[in-house]
Amino acid sequence: MSIHYVLIFFLLFLTPFCKSDDQLTHTKPLTHSDTLISKSGNFALGFFSPTTSNNSFYLGIWYHGIPGPRTVVWIANRDSPIITPSSGMLIVTNNSHMVLSNSKGQNIWTSTGNITAGAAIAHTVLLDSGNFVLRLPNGMDIWQSFDHPTDTILPSMKFLMSYKSQVVGRLVSWKGHDDPSSGDFSCSSDPSSPNLQFFTWNKTRPYCRIGVESGLSVSGGTYVTNTSSILYQTTIYSGDEFYYMFTISGDPAFTRIKLEYTGKLKFLSWNNHSSSWAIISERPSAACDLYASCGQFSYCDFTQIIPACQCLSGFEPVDGINFSKGCRRKQALKCGKQSHFVALPGMYVPDKFLHIRNKSFDECIAECSHNCSCTAYAYANLSSVGALADPSRCLVWSEELIDVKKVLVGENLFLRLNDSHVEKKRRTLKIVLPIVAFLLLLSCIALVWMHKNRGKWRKKQNQKKLELEYFTTTNELEGENAEFPFVSFEDIFSATNCFADSNLLGLGGFGKVYKVIGSGTYSRTSFG
Ligand SMILES: *[C@@H]1O[C@H](CO)[C@@H](O)[C@H](O)[C@H]1NC(C)=O
Ligand SMILES: *[C@@H]1O[C@H](CO)[C@@H](O)[C@H](O)[C@H]1NC(C)=O
Ligand SMILES: *[C@@H]1O[C@H](CO)[C@@H](O)[C@H](O)[C@H]1NC(C)=O
Ligand SMILES: *[C@@H]1O[C@H](CO)[C@@H](O)[C@H](O)[C@H]1NC(C)=O
Ligand SMILES: *[C@@H]1O[C@H](CO)[C@@H](O)[C@H](O)[C@H]1NC(C)=O
Ligand SMILES: *[C@@H]1O[C@H](CO)[C@@H](O)[C@H](O)[C@H]1NC(C)=O
Ligand SMILES: *[C@@H]1O[C@H](CO)[C@@H](O)[C@H](O)[C@H]1NC(C)=O
Ligand SMILES: *[C@@H]1O[C@H](CO)[C@@H](O)[C@H](O)[C@H]1NC(C)=O
Ligand SMILES: *[C@@H]1O[C@H](CO)[C@@H](O)[C@H](O)[C@H]1NC(C)=O
Ligand SMILES: *[C@@H]1O[C@H](CO)[C@@H](O)[C@H](O)[C@H]1NC(C)=O
Ligand SMILES: *[C@@H]1O[C@H](CO)[C@@H](O)[C@H](O)[C@H]1NC(C)=O
């Protein structure tokens, strides 16, 4: 055997080892067979093909060291695959860009960073968070994959929903199970209210409304796998930026948010014992969670075991029996005639609102009651969770109300109704009052009678008391089991430390109450 063969043998073996590193430099490109592995082995970056049926290769990041199919979290060139196998190459240029090229030497992807001319040459690092950064020798990151998400949000990633009230961040689903090219579903802030609402879209149509900013509280929840973890999620307002972020404390299990090619937005956590991804929550989570699927003036009732459409109070089904076709007023509203507002608690307010700025609660009420085409209003003061120039959130609706939901923890929706409804109630009162008076009289007589038979009465009373106590206790216990305590901002602050200097604007889109029992069976979820 000649020395050359030995040398080649050594090179073949050594090359991958030399490069199975977490860094890439100007002089060390990433070629087809190389992978970068983050320091503690959580993530890998390299070239992959999602299918064996053709030779399309992509530069991506995936979880390293978990069994089963590769779980990809980021892709550089999803819409321009490398067709010729073993030809892809990622280089860091001498002006601190990253360039991905194919066999013809064409650049098919370039990092778009702001580069300081004449600065020292950057290198890349694949961090343990799954973030791939382009870093200057002084430690400053001039580009990061976290700023360019594909279809996945990872813990501690700032998902910039809007900047100066313009939609920025967008998750775009894969086209199919093994086709990473841009699919039909996406997920982003609502262009017409970028700081208030978050949607998933089917092309340009709303698919599911994920969240409405209401400033109720910072959402956080515990979910229990084998060791318990606490999941915190917040929407954060800081300067011109409005972003979403989630973090995990406790057991640092792999957790991610993924927009699947089917349009479902899922919160997933790796279960070490079943060696699979457990669903913590998903949206849409019921048939009537799909956008506007209950029709107008109807709401999807999430307080039921099986969520279903219901008419808002004062409304009846258009169809008579089918609540999915929308509802209509029992009593018509007429301009200039008397009307009143009913408070519907625990609501997730309708879409298609008008956001009137700089209003107090009273001004918001006036805004709606003085305008006879206004059908509802909802008010929130977002100042409790952040220092905003205008913390008021006065929403008013004209005409129909769509995509309303009733949830475990929601806000008040004030709905305008015809006054004859109230008159009806008054009429009922007129009938009921004499009956009540009569019953009272009867009880007086009964009391006098019982006073005479005191001993017997007391015995019975005590027995009743015991029964009552038993029932209230069990109810309370059930309540405690079903609901997780809400986590205050202070708790989150001390627990995570990473929200320092940030002003919190309020509620995350996904929800508040999570519970994953044992092997990851989903037991309860809600959103607000
Ligand atoms: C950077 O590389 C280009 C060619 O790739 C070369 O022409 C140029 O001189 C290099 N610049 C520096 C500063 O090394
Ligand atoms: C890159 O842009 C950001 C703002 O977008 C700025 O804060 C930062 O200083 C810039 N970095 C460089 C290296 O120019
Ligand atoms: C390979 O398959 C993927 C997914 O099905 C598809 O997007 C891509 O266009 C195919 N590439 C070629 C070269 O056929
Ligand atoms: C997405 O919209 C298209 C029409 O543009 C429709 O055919 C398709 O069924 C929708 N997908 C889902 C999952 O609803
Ligand atoms: C998961 O299991 C592997 C071995 O099966 C172990 O090395 C690893 O620490 C576990 N991870 C967690 C988060 O429990
Ligand atoms: C109610 O209407 C919806 C939409 O039109 C339809 O899909 C559903 O089958 C109907 N349900 C019943 C019970 O008629
Ligand atoms: C309430 O509705 C009824 C029936 O539609 C109508 O006759 C009446 O004028 C309405 N009352 C007011 C105050 O608008
Ligand atoms: C709200 O009020 C503040 C100060 O009172 C003012 O600077 C701002 O322009 C107002 N915004 C709107 C939208 O009216
Ligand atoms: C919001 O609440 C804060 C205190 O909680 C109060 O100072 C502020 O005036 C309120 N703003 C509005 C618009 O109601
Ligand atoms: C209030 O009235 C104006 C016209 O005076 C109308 O343009 C607006 O849409 C109305 N809407 C609401 C919700 O108050
Ligand atoms: C928790 O982990 C232990 C081993 O550490 C395992 O035997 C047990 O089945 C796990 N429990 C659940 C609910 O997954």
C-alpha cells in the first residue's frame, strides 16, 4: 500500500472530525458531507434531503441526538434547492457574508446582514439554542437565523411580530410532508391591526385567529412531563418592536412551535420516554375554532367539553336548528330607539373591530352608545403590563360580529340589544314578584311553626350543613385541579431573567393553561 493511500484514508476519516465543530470560518467552508454540531449537541446544521425520491438538497438546522425522523427547525434555501448532489457549499466571504452556492458556482442564498465595511472577518457559530449566528471577533452578531424563521419558533427566540406597526415576522409552512418549499399556510400579525391580533392564514384568507391582545396578564403555565417544566409566553412591547417569545424553566426538554403543512399551529415538546413529540396545544383546536366558522353573532363555546357554536344572548339561530349558520336578533335594533348593553363575560372578542385611540373606558362607552350603527364595544387598559404612549384599547364594532369565542379566561364584550328585551324582563318581574311575596309569607309561617318544633329542626339542619360542606369542598378541589394558578409578571421576571428592560404588553396568543400529564397526554388548554 502506498503512502498516498494511507494519506487519503486518513484524510477521509479525519476531515469530518475536524469539521464536526460548531463554527465555520472564512477559510473553512461547509461542504455537502459536513455538519456543524452545537456545543452540547442539541442542534446540527448541514445539508439534507427530506425525501429519497429526488435529489433536492437544503441547508438546514435540525435537532441532533434524538431518534426517529429528522426534525428540521430552519432552512436557508427552501425555495431554491440544490439539485446536483454533493455540490452545495456554504462559505463565509471575506466581507462577512454567508453565501450558499451550487455546482455551477451560482449563489442560491446569501445572508442579508448589515456589514461594517473594513471590519474584521466574521465567523459563524451554531448555538445550543438552535440559533445560527454570524459573529464578529468582538462578539457582535451581525446576522442570526432567529431573525429569519422558517416554520418554527424555538425557546428564547424573539419572534418580531411588528416593527413600527408593520407586520414583520411570518412563519410559512412546508408545502407537504416532505416538501419544504413555501406552502399555502402562514402565520403572522394582522396587517390591519399588527399590534393587536395574530392569525394563521390559508394563502391570504384568515384560517384561525390565534390571539387578541387584551392585557389581562402575562400568560404562563405549567406543564408536567416526567419532571415538571414551566412554560412562559409573552408578547412584549419595547420601543417600536412588538414581539412574541416563550421560554421554558425547569426541565429543559426540547420544545418548539411549528406551523405544519396542514395549517395547524402546534406547541410540541419532546417526550424522552415515549421518544416522540407530544402536543402541548394546537390551533385550530376544534372545528368551530376555524375562522368565522360559527357565522355572524354566534360564538364557539370553549367552556364546553366539545366546543360548539352558540348564539350570543338576545340572538337566535338563522337556520332554526343549525347554530353553524349564524344567528339573528330576536328583537331588531332601530336607530333613535332605546337600546342597552349587556356584558358578556369570558369572551374572546370578535374580529373586524375599529380601534379608537386615546380613549378612557367612559369615552369608549360613549363612542359606541352615541353611534347607532355600533353593535358592541370592548375595552382594555394595557398600561398594567407595559409603558405605552397610548395604553387604551377601545374596540368598537358596527354591524355583524364574527369569530367570537367563549373561553375559560376572557374579557367582557358589551353587546347592544333592543330595549324591549328589558321590558320583557320587567313584565316577567311583574308576574314573578307576587309569587315571591307569597312564598315569603309561606316561609314565615313555616318558620314560626318550626320554632315551635326547635329540637327536631336543629338535627335536620346540622345534617344538611354537613352535606353542603362536603359538596363545596369537592367542588373547590376539582376547581384547583382543573385550573393552573396564574403567574404574575414578577414571578416570571425572577424566574427567567430574560425579560429585563422589556415592557410587557400583555397576553401571548397561544394560551394560559397547559397541562401535559405523564407521557404527554393533552388534558386541557385554553387561550385568551
Ligand atoms: C475578498 O475576496 C475577493 C475574491 O473572492 C477578492 O477579490 C478580494 O480582494 C478579497 N478582499 C480582501 C479584503 O481580502
Ligand atoms: C445592524 O442594524 C441594527 C439595526 O437594525 C443596528 O442596531 C446595528 O448596529 C447594525 N449593526 C452593524 C454592525 O451595523
Ligand atoms: C423534489 O421533491 C420536492 C418535494 O416533493 C420538490 O419540491 C422538488 O421540486 C423536487 N425536485 C426536483 C428536482 O424534482
Ligand atoms: C385553503 O384554501 C383553499 C382555497 O384557497 C381550500 O381549497 C382549502 O381547502 C383550504 N385548506 C384548508 C385546510 O382549509
Ligand atoms: C433523555 O434520555 C437520554 C438517554 O435516553 C438522556 O441522555 C437525556 O439526558 C434525557 N434528556 C432529558 C431532557 O431528560
Ligand atoms: C350545519 O351547517 C353547516 C354549515 O353549513 C354544515 O356543515 C353542517 O353539516 C350543518 N349541521 C347540521 C346538523 O345540519
Ligand atoms: C324592539 O324590537 C321590536 C320588534 O322588532 C320593535 O317593534 C321595537 O320597536 C323595538 N324597540 C326599540 C326600542 O327599538
Ligand atoms: C394620544 O394622546 C397623546 C397625548 O395626549 C398624543 O400625543 C397622541 O398624538 C394621541 N394619539 C392619537 C392617535 O390621537
Ligand atoms: C390605565 O390604568 C392606569 C393605572 O392602572 C391609569 O393610570 C391610566 O389612566 C389608565 N388609562 C386609561 C386610558 O384608562
Ligand atoms: C359610527 O358612525 C360613523 C358615521 O357617523 C361610521 O362611519 C362608523 O362606522 C360608525 N361606527 C361605529 C362602530 O361606531
Ligand atoms: C418517568 O420516568 C421513569 C424513569 O425515570 C419511568 O419509569 C416512568 O414510566 C416515567 N413516567 C411517565 C409518566 O412517563
